[in-house]
Amino acid sequence: MAMSKTYTNRMTSMLSVAVLLLTLLVLTNCERRELWVYGDQFHSLRVDVDWRKYQEYDPMGMTAYFFPGDSTLESKYFITPNVHQWSGYLSAGPYTGVIFDYSPSEYSHQEFIEMDKGSTARVQQKPAAYQPDSLVELYGPGAFYRALPSVEPTGLYTVMYEPQDMALDTLHMQIYNGKYNDYIPYEERETYQSTLVEQLYKAEPTSLVWKMRIRLFITGIYYLYEVKGSIAGLANGHFLARHENDNVPSLLALDNWETKVTGDNEGYIATTFNTFGLRSDAKTRAAMTTDYPAQGLRLNLRILLRDQKTVLNYHFDIGDHITIADDQLILRVDLDNNFNGHPVLPYVEAHEGAGFGGVVVPWEDGPKVDVVF
């Protein structure tokens, strides 16, 4: 009987312990914390894009970069065929948004470099396939006025391709935290997303590539046979987030010249090309007091006369002759007859009687014929 009583007491104690453990478990379970999830993907924004300031027709694609002002955040970029609107999500914080047309892989004459940070992200011209050994040999010693930065002082230059047309807009953005800051209750995801206010930004890209027109008046234009030229000192690239040109000078070869006779053995030559424009430290039509005057822009011409033997080299510091038109993206250089130093070509005999100096044989008289216009 004593053993039976002892056994009964032990069972009672074990049951009491079990009840106590179950009670604690129930109480602990009732006090469990709610499951929360990270909600940074719900900081929503939309960018509406209007391309009318760039061109009459819309581009085929669009690229959007978002460079954060907070070093703890990562840069984001998106390529989309939807050129009128981009919608997405970013973590809360300050950003510089960069919107431009097409994809970086679609530009054959320029390259996008150091795109991981807004302070370094830029587009720049690629070196051209044609590289003359020396600008001095091509245009004479006057072409080498001063060593350009980052090149040896021997007259060597790197010739760049003309940049392709490109539109850009830069947006200064502040993405705010949502209703629940950075974390939201798991079961309230749908409610949170349905009550979220989308931040809206509007972009109006404009062309960052300028058309540059050069027109140079010439006396003795009848003696002209061929013109080759170059222009040194224009910007080599453009910082996207800062929306300003770099200070690295480029050299562009100018081969496609048109000739226009305006008077008795007088006229002008002209050409149009693409460029990023003036360097960041250049001031339009501002006098320079350094040893690199006229903003460092130098036009070099190699003129072959009609005897196909005589070569003349001309060099013009053209920075003070730059005019920027406000109503259109174009840089104009017009070296007219009032410009001291416009070319005066000497008389030479035409090669084998060809050219402007050749003998003109008059038409023979014949019957008159009525021509209907």
C-alpha cells in the first residue's frame, strides 16, 4: 500500500508539471510578435517624359539612371521601349535621375564610362579609326599652338569621332518613406500598396549634341582645289548627372566642305558637324588672359590650290567668334570679310587646264528653241 501511495503522489506531481508547462506554452504563444516584412520596394515613383524639345519624333527606346545621394544606396538603371513613361520603385533617399534616349549599346561613335556613380558618369567620343601621325605634318607648324592636356608636347593629337545625336534630362529627386517607414506588417501588404501615393516627376530631354556650322570667306576662291580641316579644343564628353561638358579637349577632322561663290573670285567654304560643344571652363565670347586664348578653339585648314601642288596652311583662334543661338542648338563661327586674316589665295595655273582657270569654249550659234517651264 505504501508503494501505491508513493506512485500516486509521483503521478500527481508529473501531471502538475505538465499542466504548468502547457499553461506557460499557451501564454507564451499568445504573446508572440507579429511577422513584419521589409517594404523598401513600395517607395513608388513615375517619370513622365516629353521629347518634343528634342525632336519631332519619339526615340525607339529610353534609358533611366538613378544615382543616389546617399552612399549607402546603390545606383539603379533601367532600359525600356516605353519612351513616354517609366514607373518603378526605389529605396527612400535623394537621387539624381538621368533620362536619355536609346541604350548605351546603340551608340557606335561614343561610349558611356564610370556609370556606377553620378559624379563620374559620362558619355564621351570614341577615337576615330583615322589617326594622322601628327597634326603638325598635316597642317604645318602653326597648328601646334600649345600642348593639349594629357598628350606629349610633340604635336600629336587624338582625333575623335563626331558624337551622335543624343537627348538628356537630369532630375533632382527625393524619394520619401512610405506609410510604415521601412517595415510593414505582413498581413497589411495589400492595404499598404493600395494606399501608397506615387511620386511623379516630369522630364523634358533636350539634345546635348550641338550642330556646329563654320563659314569662312575666301578671296581667290577660283584658285581653290581641295580643303581639309580640323578643329581642336571642343569638349570630348559630357557628365550626365551634372549635365555639363567635361574639360578634356578633342580634335575633330573636317573633310566635307561645301564651296559657294558670292562674287568676282570671292566666296566662302562651309561645313557642319556634331560636337558636345564648349569645354566646361570656356566662356562664350569672353576674353582670355592666359596663354591659351580664345578658349583654346583653333581651326586649322590645309588648302590645296588648283595646280594640285601648292599647299597653304591657315590657323584661326575662333573662340571669340562663337555665337550660341538660343532658339536652336547650334554653334556658329562666321569668319567674314571683316575678320583680319581670312584666306587670300594666290593665282596659280590650273592643273592640265582644269578648274576655274580653264579655257571656256563658247557655244556655237544655232536655231532658237522655245523651252516650256
